[in-house]
Amino acid sequence: MRLLPVQMCQPGMRLAKKIYSEDGLVLLAADVELNHKLITRLYECGIHYVYIQDPRTADLIVPDLISEETRHRALSEIRTNFRDLMNRPNRKNGVTYPYIGKSFRQIMGMVIDDLTEQKDAMVMLMNMGIVDNYLFHHSLNVSVYTTVLGIANGYSREELMTLGLGALLHDVGKTQIGVHVLKKDGKLTIDEYEEMKRHTERGYYLLKDEPNIPLVAAHCAYQHHERLDGSGYPRGIKSDDIHEYAKLIGIVDSYDAMTTTRVYRSPMLPHEAVESLYAGTGTLYDQKMLQLFRDKVAIYPLGIAVRLQTGESGVVVDINSSCPHRPVVRVLNNRDGEVLQTPYEVDLSKQLTVMIVSVNDNAALAEVAGS
């Protein structure tokens, strides 16, 4: 399989991975043949990339970070509980719903189990092939990605539970924000932006007295938009005053927002998002945490088309966990764009003089799509 922008898809191509609804249900199964109507519909639904079957990369398997069962169960719980909270705006302080903490702890247990079973689990995009309700999928993505980082950082299971709950519920305050603001198709007004920023405080007050939700998780909701230099919100606190978990969630939250389709822009690719995050090193984000994130994120997704400095083009077929920015590339076309009868692989972690110079450029895409 290979990863292809939807606008490069052609009728007759077949999906290699499922397309999911906002609830985690399968809308299109693997092996479905695309036609003009389906391709148009995918793009209208905000899906910019899909995995396509390709005989020259038929052996490429793109693993899921969590099982389909865990994904479906998690999205179902998030949808049910978040929608219930949306129907209870301005919930009074001190009013709790104990089932929230219990159900989300069960979900986090499943996520932790799935991730700890994988050796060298890495942050790999979960946004491909999703007809999105941004809040639901974003909450799950941030939780999964952050838990991957927590495992890499050596956190205990209970620490992972607290960190994961904080990540899963970091945006729960948005359930108390008006839909006209939350889903506005365009730039927010000053007043609307101020209203949106209040989701951090509202999330804290929703969670702080909730049974089975650690108080630290409530502070993650409160602090995930704070930044080292004090430029964040809601309180403008700095550096050591921001909880370690909230700093980590803040990085992952920004990354997932950048790499997910939004109503007002197309998604960035992972290498672009990581570069953007690094522009805030030491001012917005903690340097050591950014390094941990960089070392655990697959910045070149499996199956993506790349061009090497040699002029050859191909697709990424493996990630080196010890050196994720130097993947293994299967070369499919020579420097003149001609299809190679016998493709070969280049391990960039060993061929240090060979570099990736572009990702998804028009020429490489045309060559790979037409091969």
C-alpha cells in the first residue's frame, strides 16, 4: 500500500485501509474500488490522504497504534459523554457525574494495554481515513500520542493513567462552548476567540471534583495552552509553574491540530508540523520534551511519496525507531522519472549522504501514482 493525496486518486484504484466515521464506524472497507463520486465525497468530508493498494508496495503493512476495538469503544465513550456534557451547559460547580471517571479510566486502560504490547511504539498519524468530528478524534489522538511519549519516558502505569486521562479530557471544556463558535467556518472575532479560550477554565471546573479523575488531569485541561514564556492562557503562567504533563500535552495538542484537517485549512504533514513546533523551542515548548517528541514521531508516514537528493523517487516503507527522520525508502523511479523494473530500498540511517529533499512534490506524486 501507499499513501496518496485524494486529489491524486484515480477511478479504479482500491482502498488499502478502512475509512471511518466520526463514531469510529467503518464507512468504506478496505478493497473498495474508488470512482469519481467517492473521490469527490472523500475530499468533501475533509479526507486529504488515503492508503491505496499498489502491487509494488503490497508487502507494506501500516500498523494501527491501537486496536479497532479500542478505537471504536473509545470514540463511543467520548461521543456519548461529551454530547451529554454539551446538553448540560454551565454545569454548576460541585455537581459531578461519577460514571465519567469510571468509563474513561476503562478506556485509558485499554489504550495503555494496546501501546505497551508494541515494542518501540511511535507517534504515527491517526488522522488518515477519518470523516472527522474534530473534538472527538482530536481527544483520542492526543491521548494516544501522549501515552506513547509517557511510555518512552519511563512513566509507571498509574502515571500513564493520569497523563492519559489529562490528555483524553484536555479539551472537555469545549463541550461548554457554543457550537457557533466551536465549528465556525472562518476566523473568530475577538469576542469569539476570548470565548474559545475559556474552554481551559471550564474544563478544569468540570473535572476538578469528578470522582475517579485525578486532580492533576483537571490541571492538564487548565494548563495545556500555557507556554514557557508566559504568553499562553488562561493565566499566563511560566515555566516551572506549568505541570510537566500539561507541557507534554501542549506539544501533542499543537501537533495534532496542525496535522488534522480543519474547516479553515488543510493539514500539515508531520515533518512540517515538527519544524513548526521547533520554532518555539525554549520560548513556547520545553526543549527536552520536544526532543522526546521528535525522537518518537514518524515524521515521514509509511507509504508517503518522497524524492531523494539523487533525483530518484519512491515511498517510505519502514521507520527506524532509533532514527525516525532517516527512514527506509523503496526507490520506484530513477532520476529521469522512469519506472524501475526492479525497485530497491535505501536505508537512510546507513546511507548518511542521501537525503530526502521533498515530500509529496508534484513530480514524485505523478511518478509514484503512475507507476
